[in-house]
Amino acid sequence: MNKKHLASVAAPGTVDSGRFAEQVLGWFDRHGRKHLPWQNPRDPYRVWVSEIMLQQTQVTTVIGYFNRFMETFPELKSLAEADSDLVMHHWSGLGYYARARNLHRCAQQVMAEHQGKLPEDLESLQSLPGIGRSTAGAIRSLAFGHYAAILDGNVKRVLARHFAVEGWPGEAAVLKQLWQLSEQLTPHSRCADYNQAMMDLGAMVCVRTKPQCGACPLAQSCVARERGEIGRFPGKKAKTSKPVRSAQLLVVLDEADNILLQKRPPSGIWGGLWSLPECPLEQQSEHWCEVNLGLQVKQLSLLSPRRHTFSHFHLDITPVLLRIEKSLKVVMDESSLVWYNLSEPEDLGLAAPVSTILQQIDPKIPIVENSEGEAR
């Protein structure tokens, strides 16, 4: 996209890419965020972990998780060598758990293939688990100081509004246009500051609802503002009703009131986390436990039902409280099963709804809130 085309997209005002960056950087120098934990110090490992955490999650939520994560895994080597359960434990409540699995795999791959150091070039970064085009650009620019464009959700919103880019950014043609704008506007000088500024601008000023246009350094050349159509941009994905699924989660107590937990498969919902055994709604829980767990159980009560919402469906959960009457086989021989002591809980990664159900059994159990939300 040349400057002539850039200007036509931005009509009625003409925007020069140099002037655009100058205004953004001027605002950043006065108002940008410069004291976030991963900025001090700003080394590649800390930048990478923060960028993965910030995907789909707000800064205010990430800060606490990031600090605790760094206390336990202060360097890439310690993360690569860590047990997966400990990694998932430190991610519990952040949501989008594939990020944690990819983070762990990525650390191991960097140790094996890059001598324990994150690569600096975009191609190598994008070949690593969990690192896409925008995240690679953020790592390359913020951590290494090299030129690279980014296009996270905040930057998409700023550019879509400023240039009145029609359509939902998830569509390939719209995404391509936004990438072209981002690459042309991103300066080679102070690239890291510019990228941070664009993310900050989208998170602090050009927010999804009720943007603070009076505080925006780009207000005078913003096409959406000029047209009085800020709410139209970026375009929204066509609404579809989320399907509803239902399941029973079984709270199985042994004679010492320990609770049986089952590790979820590595992919799918709550992948790699520990959860309560899941019984299909149409099956009787006592019979299911006998067939699948080798346990004879007696139902005690139904606990309060709850709904957990994922990005693509609702899950209606019916928790069922059961007590073991007889063990037909040694459950602990199964690596995917563990008896969880509520009074001395292990560092296991728990699915968010599971922690709230356990809290019903013992109020001392901390509730793990699901913090999925708008990024940064």
C-alpha cells in the first residue's frame, strides 16, 4: 500500500505515516505505560511470557499472574524443566489454557533448538508453539529493539477506526488491509516505543466502548470520528447463538473426604488441567463410576448447578456429591487420577468451575476466577 492509497483510505483527511508515528510517540512519551512488570527489566523471556499472557486477557489481571509466574519460573530454563502440573497450576484462572501448554512446549523447544535463547528473527519466532505473527513482532520489537509491525486486538481497533476499514478483522481481506496499514505506519526508529504506544492507545483511549476521543492524539485525522461512526468500527462478527452442552461433574469422596480428580486430555476444554470426573447427563452416576472408575459409590446430593461459558458454547454443569462404598480396583494406579486432599491441596492446575465446586465442599478452598476478557 503506497502513501497515495493510504491517504485515500483515510479520506477526508490525509495522513502521512511519519506524522502518524510522531503523534503516537508524542502521546506515549506523556501518557504511555512504562512501568509494567515485564518492562522492568525488559528481557526477551519476560516479554515473551507477558505477550502470551496478554493474549485475550487484560493487563490488570495479568500483572498478578505474571509476578507469581516469574517467582516460580524466573528464567526460560526453569520453565522448560518444570513439571506440567506446576505450570498449569500457575495458569489456573487465566483461561485459554492452550496458551500455557504452548508456553511450556515452546520453552522446551527453545532449550533444545536455540541453546535456551529466544530467536530474534520473525520466521524462527513464528515456528515456535503459540507464537503467531503479531506476537512474534511484539517480541522482536519490544525485546530485541528490531523493526517489526504488530496487530493485536487493540491495534486493529485503532487502525480500523482511524482509517474506517470496513468489515470484521477476522475476515482474511480485512486482516490483510490492516496488516498493510500497520507495516507502513510502523517506524524503524523507536519501533518498540511505537508498538507499545499503539497497544496502550487501544487499551487506554480508543477502547471498545466509550472511547476517549478528546484524549486521542489521532483524533483530528480519524475518519470514523469525522463521520460520527466510531461505533461501526471495527466491524463485528456476525452473531450466532452459542450452543448449550450439559454434563455431570462427579464429586467423589473417599473415607477421608479426599476428592477424586481426573486429568483432562491435553487438547480440548480444560486441556491438561485437573477436573472432576465428567459423566454424561443421560447416564446414572453410580453406574458410570462402577464401569469407568471401578468404584461402587452412593449418591449423597446434588450441588448447586452452574453455567460455564466458553468462547464457542455454554456448558451447564450439574455437580453430584458421591461417597465411595467399595473400591473394585486401585484407582491410584491410574496416572490420570489422584485423590485431592482439601486440607493440604497440591499445586495442581484446576479448571475454574472445579475450584468453585470444591469451595462448596470446603469454604477454605480459594475460588479460581475465570478471567477471560478483552486483551490488555
